[in-house]
Amino acid sequence: MAKAAGKFVSGVLDVRVLPGRGQTGSELVRSRIALRVRLRSEAPGERLPDVGVLAEELGIGEITVRRALEGMCQDGLLDRRRGRSGGTFVAQDWDTVVAVMHDPDEAASLDAVHALLECGLVSHAVGEVPQDRLDGLRALVDELDRADLPDRLLELETRFHLDLAEALGGAGIREFAADLLGRQCLLLPAPTPAVVRARNRHHADLLDELARGAMAPAVAAVKAHRGDTGTA
């Protein structure tokens, strides 16, 4: 099944994400750091991994990473500290700085690509996803239902979409989804807890339809997730 999913997204992967053009190395660093903050791998005030570690994780050169971090420091997203306990840290006012970078139009374009990706993956995988993969995704849905803290809700929703991409398309598709989600973290205000909880109903519906092998309702659940504002 992973092979079928891979065939579906191969054309998309050729252009590496993204409305208009692929990301530059510096943009990749920015989006992946934003994703790390959303996933709570690092929080405001915490130190980032060393340049060499980030370069190896992202598969790009240390000079590119260093320049990207310098740019993020200039933008106020990161802080550079000197001395023995120095390094590069996520800015304490990360959320405030990100708020001025919002670009609803570009964010909407990225979300449309993400929706297309998930609809295509679901169409190819419906009825054929191993039960253990669905169980792992259901555990995230259940945990999201129990979560209270806004940051935890955002983390779990993001993990659901990353794990869904991997379950239906493999590790490479997870990386593709990470590119999209990381950029959206910088371009769009974080959804409210009410919106995240409402969307989680569609997560549960999607998993039920995947297990039943019902393609049209599964794709409908992906689309309903995008349209839910949490007000209904």
C-alpha cells in the first residue's frame, strides 16, 4: 500500500511542497524550527540543538543553517547568547513575533496542498491500512479528547497529521507533510482549543471510515476537518 501512496505523491514531491516554488535551505530551517516549537520539542526560552545537529537532521549545510538562525535572530524569533551557557534560544515572546508574520493567503494555499495530499493518500489507502497503524492514530485521538492545555492540543493535532501521513504513505511523505505544517505554523494563527476539539471529531470519523474501507466518507472527513471552525 505504501507503494501506491508513493506513486500518488511522486509528482508533488518532485516540486517539494509548495505553491510557487520549493523552500530554500533557510526557509526549511525556519519552518522546521517552527514545527519543533509547535510539537513542544523546544519551548520559548529553551536552547536549540547545535548547528551541526540541525544541519544533519535537515540534510543541509552548516553554513546555511547558521545563516538561517542569524536571520531568525534578526526577526526576533530566536535569541543568541554568548558564554559557556550560551547558544541559540527560542525567543520568550515567540508567539508575539510570529503573530506579525501571518499571511492568510499563503497559508490557505499550503492548506489546500495539504488537503489534496491527505485526500489522495486516503483514496489509495482506504481499507488497506494495517490495524496497528490505525490503533496508534486512535490513541492520539483519545489523548486529544482528554487534553486540556492549548499547547498540548496543538501538539497532538499536529502529531496526528504527521503520523497519518506516515501511516498512509511512509516516512518520506511524513517529511513532506512536515514541510507544509511547519510553514503554516509561521503563517497562520494557531486554532483555538474549541476548533481543535471539533476537528478531532473528524479525525475519529476518518479512522472509522478507513477501517471500513469507505473511500467517499473518508475523503469527506478530510474535507470536513478543513471547514470546521468549532462553532457548530
